[in-house]
Amino acid sequence: MLRKSFINLLAVSFLSTLLLFATSEAKDIKGAKAIFDSGEGPSVGMSVGHAKTKTSTTATESKEKYTGISYQLLLLSDDGQFKVVPKTRAFKSGERMKMLIRTNRSGYMTIYNIGSSGKTNLLFNDYVEAFTLHEIPKNTNFVFTGAPGTETILVMLSDQRYPAGNQTITASPPPSYNPPSYTPPSSTSTASNTELPPPPSIVASLDGAKSLKNKGAKDIVVEDSMQNTYAVISPKNGWKPVPGGTKDIVLESSAGSNYGVIPASTIADGGILTLQIKLKHN
């Protein structure tokens, strides 16, 4: 179980970690990071129910807008210093950690923690600006307590605001926002009035999609070796991963920074880019 621990954190240590994060972002790395930083990549042609046509890459190849989520895991060591740890790390009871999360476009971000006990906590629910670094939890940290198991962090990014269940956290976007990378949804849309289902049901949907791995789930969800998942959830099909297109998700992990990007057209019609992070607690 993850609990928030309100201890006094060393400002110098955390600022140093932020500087490390910023420095690692500055390197010229190809792949998901490069697409995340630029906000665009080669046109892939969404695969919806059929195979993607392969085309040769040329200097004049059209570009496509991409949406992405990037994160790091920070461990508070015994000497009071924060250090970046890989997502494959197994945490021990009593250890403290936090996350740094960024998106490469503005939108509504909701973050849940689903503990090994099944208890769900809403960690964040607000409008975010592109490339703004968010510390989760803010001004404090998590501590691993209780029985060992798997902790799940669910990060959801959408063009539209979805009420987060029965939670009391509320937020509003700036009075007049117009993110440069996409057009705000129409005021006539009903999706923004739709309540998010309980987070465990979304996790079950993602896990169910993984079980179809040998039957075409490549078109539904992309996962890495730690079962961390980037997918696009659609409220129009029962809050399940979209049936096609997410095979175009590009994943990359480098120096403790993790990236997942998807063509922006996938979430343009109410879809939610969803990142599921599994944390091992031994």
C-alpha cells in the first residue's frame, strides 16, 4: 500500500533531481523522446481494423501531431537524497518515492493510485499545460506500507474534462484556453459530462486486453516488460482500449525517463491517453 508521508524533504536534493531530469531531456535521443519533445513525428496512418500500409521514408514525408506522457520514479534514499530509479525496481516496505510527470500537450490530467489492497485514491485531477513538470504527490512523497503486492498508478490525459467519480477534488481550465497543438472540443459535446468509471474497471479492461496478446492485442494495447501500459481508452466503447490504432504507440525508456507517444488523432474524439504504471512492493 502507498501512503503519503508528510516529512520534510531536502529542497536541495529535490532541486538537484529536477535539474538532472531537465538535463537528461536535453540530450538528442531518437525515438519516443524526440517525438515527445517536438510534438510531431512521421505520419503513420492509423490502423483501424486493417494492416498498416508500409511506405518508404523520404525527406518530404508528411508529419503528424503526437500526444505523449513522460514520467520518472524518484526514490528518497537513506541520506536524504532523491535518485532516479528504473521502473523495474522492487520497492521495500518503508521506502519513500515520488513521481515526476509531464505531458507534451495541454489537457485534463487525472491520476489514481490503486493499492495492493484494492483501495483507490485520487492523486490529481486538473487542467495541465504542455511540458509542465508535475510532482506526484505534490510537496510530499509516498511510503510503501502494509502487505507486499503490486501498486498501480493510472495517469489519464484527455482533451475533455471527465468528472472523477465521487471524488471531491475539482478543477477548472483557464477561462480561455486554446492549446496550439489541437482544437478544444465543442461545447455541444456530451463527453465532458460523462463520469469516469471506477479506476479498477479501467485497469481490468487493460489487463483483459493483454490476455489477447496472441490474438491481435497488438492493435489494442502496447506493453513493456514491466507490464506498464500506454493505451487509448474510449468512453464510446464502454471505457475500453480503442479497437485499432494503438499499435502506433512509440515507447522508450532512457536513463530513468520513460516515454509513450501516440498520434494525436487517436484521442481527438473523446479518447483518453492512459498510462498504467505497475510498482512492485516486496
